[in-house]
Amino acid sequence: MLVSSRYKLPMETTEQIRSLINRLSRLDSAQVWEGALNPAQSAALDYLGRANRFSRSPSHVADFLGTTRGTTSQTLKSLLRKGFVSEERSDMDKRSISYQLTDVGRNATETNSLLRTALEGVPSDDLVQIEASLRGLLNTAVRKNGSKPFGICHTCRHFKPRPSGGYCELLHVALDPPETEQICHEQEPA
């Protein structure tokens, strides 16, 4: 029997876990095809809805989703045409684009997915363990792939809490309370 060297589990167990994660992802994504979005568009919309104002460029979306910039650009153009996102050009560099969800886009991200519904039935203690295990797995995969980790702002080493939100010492900007709970492409774990 093949054995995984790190955890001393049979290789069949690690392969089964990989297969379960892939199947859950595909079942969750398949539901999207019933609406106006394909899975790539839905994933980009989900990211944009959770990303902070510094992390909504096409390159950030591509990095987070692990896709090419060209694929992401086409996905974002489609979301723009369909009215799910709006585009904002930087005042300082007109080539720099950032995307925001429209009301239609926000509504689309709030619809219940198959996986979200299934997770609602899981006890809180189990959810905490699942989240921690999946986060650790993701961090390992990101490190091995040489990707940026991304992460929630308030868990970053550059974050400083303030009574009215926080402050990013890397970017030298004040953060509103909701921004401290959003994904940042500059996040470095504390």
C-alpha cells in the first residue's frame, strides 16, 4: 500500500480527499450553469464581492483564481456586458482598471449555492475544524505553487486595529470596518 510521507496515511486516503474536494467544487459550480453565469464568471463575481478596494484588478482576480490574465479579462468583460460588474479606471493611471459589483452582481453572490446549503447543516464545531483544515491545505498548495496567499485583512501582519476600523501599514491607508473583513492581495499572515 502507498503511504503519504507527511501524514502517514494511506495514499488512497489523500486521493479520496482530493477527489471529494473536486467533486464538491464541481457540484457547487454545476448549479451556476442554471443561471446567467458560467462557473468562471461566478467564481470571479464571488471573489470581487469579497475583495477589498485594493484587490479588484484583473491581475488580482487572475492570481486568486489561478487562471491566465487573458481568460480573466474575457470573464470580466462578459460580467461587465451582463451588468454584474462596473469598471472604474484609476485617475492616476488610465490603464489601471478596478471592478465593483453592481446591485445585480451583489444579488447574484447572495443566492444560496448547493455547498452553502449543505454547510448550513454542519455543527458549528465541525465547521471550525473543516475551515481550519481547508485553510491549512490551501496555504500548503499556495506555497508549493509559488502563488500569493491572499487573505482576510485583519489577519495580516500589516494590519493595525483602530476604533473605527483599522489601518494598513503597508499601503498607509485607513480602513473602514467592512474592509477589515475583506480579502487583500497584499495580505501576509501575522
